[in-house]
Amino acid sequence: MARRAMVAGNWKMNGKRQAQGVIEQVVAGLADRGEKAAGVDCILCPPSTLLAGAAERAAGSPLTIGGQDAHAEPSGAHTGDISAEMLADAGAQCVILGHSERRADHGETDAYISAKVAAAWRAGLTAILCLGETEAQRDDGDAVETVLAQLDNSLPEGGTGANLAVAYEPIWAIGTGRTPLLHEISEIHSALRDALIARIGSEAGNVRLLYGGSVKPSNAAEIFAADNVDGALVGGASLKAEDFLAIIDAAAATHA
Ligand code: 13P
């Protein structure tokens, strides 16, 4: 089965209330494109302070809104945290989990991330599970092994094409302007596809594999043409509606 392209934007810790204007511009841009962008699942993940307002603005449009993290528990004494149920209640349909910045800033382990993915599913959210190697791991020839181990340990049982997307984000490519060579991206994505087939069988063919790390309008088309790349998780370039829409256009053209 052909997979729909997916382009998700991760605003990280950026955006005050006026950034809702970017959501409005993306909604308007998608309306202008109509059928031209209809083959792409378009997602923006703003900081949680903006999430409910963003979901209101995106309602009825092809844009969906996601969170950037969720606690593994549905509620309780966890100061500062947000549960998957709360994200869903605010209008999110998906959540980014296991981003390398959370692994680094908050010491998140694969086992903890696995519990969060299960929590996202419990709340009816699609999990965008992030994996990626450090520069040293790539230099040592350990990139494939590292990413596969992360997948193995952070993906609980029960993944489907509807509730899971996997984002390969090499840490050294995030926010640096550097990207792997296309064959390096394909190598990882093909290994991820094979590992998913081993884990979840034919359903693996429906799971979107996203590339993330310095995706921008000028390199999106070539990245989307690489084997087993079904879309992108976009950081900096998703903060500007024009750039984010240009990346969606590239996905729509490649996966038409
Ligand atoms: P950049 O696109 O800014 O490199 O960020 C990628 C990323 O971390 C998305 O989650």
C-alpha cells in the first residue's frame, strides 16, 4: 500500500501568542493549495501554551496539531508535566516522543520513552517516535546499530500505520544546516523498515518513516525522493509559514 506523505513541524521552545499567526498562514496556504496538498498529512507541534489556540485555528482544515512530549501517566502529582490525555483534550492528534533534545535535557531513556508511546496510544494520539545517532556514533560506524537499538527498546507492542510514525533525526544534523548523504538516510530508513517488519509484520508497510535534521525548502525534494522516506520532521523551517508550506509542496510533488 502506498503511504501518504507526512510533514510535521516541531516548534520546540519557540513561539509566543503572536505565533498563532503562523498557524493561520499555514491554514490559509493549505486552503489555497486545495487538492495539490491533499496527499500530505500536515502537522504542526507548537509549545503547549499555544496548543489549544492552534487546534481551534486548524479545526476544519487539513492541518492537524500535535504536542512535543507527554508524561507516561494520565494525571497526578507531576509538576510541570502534561499527559497525553491533556494533549488530546486540548485538540492534539499526535505527539512527538523521544526527541533527542528531551533525551539530553531530561535524561529520557528508551524504556521511559516506550511508556510514553504506550501512553500516547492509550489517549488515542499518534506517536511520532524520534531516533538518531550522535556524530561520534556515526563516525565510529555505529549509526545503524544505534538507531535500531533505540527502536527496539523504545517501541512498545501494538504499533500500526495509524498510531505510529518514526522520525530518524541524526543529532549532529539538528539545527546545524548539515544533513547526511542521501544514501546514508536511505540506509537507516531501510534498516528501520526491516526492523519494523520483524516487529509488526505487514503493518510495517503502513508506518511513515520521517527524516529530520536541517530540512528546508532547498533540500526537501531530494530528501523526499530517497528510498523509504515518507516525509519530514522539520524544526527551524517550520517556524515560517512560507518555508513550511514549501516543504509540504515538495512532499506533495514527490509523493503524487
Ligand atoms: P531542524 O530542522 O531545526 O534541524 O530541527 C530538526 C528537529 O529536531 C525536528 O524535531
